[in-house]
Amino acid sequence: MNRPVSLGIDLGTSELKAILMDASGAVLAHAGVRLNVSRRHSGWSEQAPEDWWQACLQALVQLRGHEAFTRVACIGLSGQMHGAVLLGADNRVLYPAILWDDSRAVAEAAQLGSGFADVTGSLPMAGLTAPKLLWLQQHEPEMFQAIDCVLSPKDYLRLRLSGERISEMSDAAGTLWLDVARREWFSPMVRATGLTPEQLPRLVEGGAASVLLTATGLGLSTDVVIAGGGGDNPVAAVGIGAINAGDGFITLGTSAAIVAITDHAAGNPASAVHSFCHALPNRWYTMGAMLAGASCLRWVTRLTGHSDEQTLLDQVQAQLPIGQPVPLDTPLFLPYLAGERTPHNDPLLRGGFMNLGHDCTPAMLGYAVMEGVGFGLLDALHAVQSTGADVTSCALVGGGARSEYWAQLLANILRREIYTLHGSELSACVGAAKLGFLAIGQGAALLEAGMPVKTRYAPDLTQQPMLEARYRKFQGLLNAAKALHD
């Protein structure tokens, strides 16, 4: 095919995005379709896989008007990790997909214990896939008996595109069923959740050709190759060029994470640090994960009645300029709106404000939220460093990267140079498209190409004494927060 194009699809929690990218790495067109989350019980988080497929179809309709659509030669997939899509023998979805931030399986995660953590790369946590299946076995036994296969979210899109049940190493690592060093299913953990390895999809590497497109009516050729793809964080890493040991980045989206690329499996399960497979062979990444990131800012924006986050951010900058110390009576915020992973591994932990007064303003609340997320990332950084990995100068990606104020605040809190990138809001789509090109034997040079730097933010050392004092107070609030659900 002359001038081939790769279709990169990223299935997020709040939006499905898709791009058309040529072999030079240029994004020719992009589309997005919003998604909703169902929370029918406290602590539950679900989506209907059919909604993902319909969103995918809508995104493809948006892209079909571009002339490059007829030149699509390959598809790469990225998606939210740790979700459980339950299929019957006929590939029918048996139950709503249970998402990464669902906390119903707390008891089951504890029941699995930590005996296999060094093999699976993580402690059992309610948000990971395996404990969810144990919960289903114990609470929905009839439905559980009907399960023929468990897929990760983006792999359900592959199923609809090709009719095949296939996953790859990075998403598989997020299930807790994978031997992350050997990059193969780990039967003891699979059987501990009542399943057999035969109920899991076959595995490929992220840049491998997994299957050909068979779905009709999309306006695409059936010669189109679908790459293995990967989970959203590792595929975003491919997108920004974080592919070698020592590379690192921060994601600040619905959730948040600090990621260090390694050349071996290197986690610290005791501190809730994950060691997962990268979307590329012979690479891994160590990650400290927060369950709520930029979603905290969206939450406080709604709470204070502002129309959008930027309006609140403008007030924060006006009342608490980034270059000046904040007043002593500024509130503190615990960012645990959905519980927390690293380093606390406590999905029942909840957030809150402390030090509120009559003179507290929406801007002070907005600042406290951004600072609290930064302090949570500092906790995660310390945990990542405990593995021997480190993150020095690092990219900031995700929706939170749009705020210059927040980027500078993170540089001050983490004492690291932070830099933002042009186009990083599409980093997972770009990474998926790169993997698509690999699957047709092209695009190796694209892997080393990152995204152009937009702005660099150096730590402001004059802010350190104030931030260190506030961080110590932040840490001191943890036991009180834990006591609320003991």
C-alpha cells in the first residue's frame, strides 16, 4: 500500500479517542467519543462493553471523511487497564465490565494474599482483575460458571474487529495472572481465582501482528493488520518515546501515576509499587499509581460551581500566584476520592479537606486539590525509588498537563524538572498507531522519536521550606483518614 496509514484507538474511561497517523508520525485526523461510568452501588464502577464498541464505530465514522482513511493498513489498540470483560462461549457479554477503580473485591484481594506478588509484580488489590473474578465466583456463582473467557477492555474491541480472543503482555500484567518476568500466564494465580488458563486469551507482544480485521461495514480493507497493542500507560509511553531503561514520565488524567522504564521486572509489592510488562519486548516499567488524579480537579470544579476547570485555575493563579508562598491557613487536601494504591493499597480510604475556615475561597480549595495530588505523587515517587528505579527529569502527560500552574507546582513538590509535550493528550493513540506500524514491519524509527517539548518547568527552590512543612502535615493526616473506615 502506498503511503500507509495507521489507525490508533485508545479506549479510556471517560472517552474513546482515535487517530489516523502516517509513517512519518504526523497525526492526520483525530476523533473522540465520550463515555459514561455506571456506579450502581457504592464503590462499584462499571461500563457496558457494547458502549465501547458503539463509541468505536462513531469515532470511525468521524474519521471516514478524511482521505487517509482509505489508506489504513494497520490498527493499534490502547485501553484502560485492569477491567474484567466476561464472555460466554458464544462471545456474548455476561455482565457489565468491572473497571479499574471498582473496590468491591477488597476482601477477595486480601483472601488471595501476597504469596505470588514477586511473580505477578503486584500485591493483590481490589482494582486489579484477578480479585474481581474471585468476587464474582463468591457472589454471582451461576454467572461465574458461564464464563468462557475473560478479556481486558481494549481486547474486547479487538474481538469485535476480528472475532478473536487475544491479549498482549502489558494488559496481561495488569490482571495479576501473569508471570511478569517470563511474560506468560501464571497458572497458580489463575487457579486461585477459580479459573483455568484455557479461559484466558492467547498472548502476543504489543507490536506483533495479532490478527487481521474481519469486521465489515467499517470502510476498511480486510487486509488491515491489528497489532497486539497495550494498556494505556505503557502505550502512552511508546507514544512519547519513553521506551528505554531510565526513561520516566507522570500521567495526570482521571487517575495519576509516576512511571520508570526498566530493563527487568523491578517492583516493590510491599509498598504497592507495580512491576508491569512494557508494550515492547524485553522491557518493563515500575509504577506508583494513584486512583484519583485530574479527576480531583474536575470534582472540586463542580463542587464550587465553576463552569470549567480553567475558570477555577484562573482564580487560583490570581489569588495564590505560583511564585509566592501560600498563606499558612490554606487548606490541605487528601486526594483519595477513589481510595489509593501506591503506597497505601487501601481502596476504602477517602479524601478530605482539613484546615477550612470562614475565609476559605474556591481558589484556596483548588490550590489545595492540586497540591494534594502532588503530595500523593511524591508518596508514589518515594515508593518507586524504593525499587532502585528513579525518575529524574520527566514528561507530564494527560489532561492535567494543560495547566502550567499545576506543572510548575509538581516541579516544586517533586524537586524534578517537569516538561510538557506538544500533542501529549493523544499520546496513547500515537503509541497505539506506532505499534500498528510495527505489526506491518514498519515504524521502527518512530519508536525513538518522542514528542516535541512544549515547556520546561524547573523546581523553584524558594518554595521548598513551605512545601516540605505542608507535606509533613499532609502525611500526618493519613492515620485520621484511615480511622474513619476501620
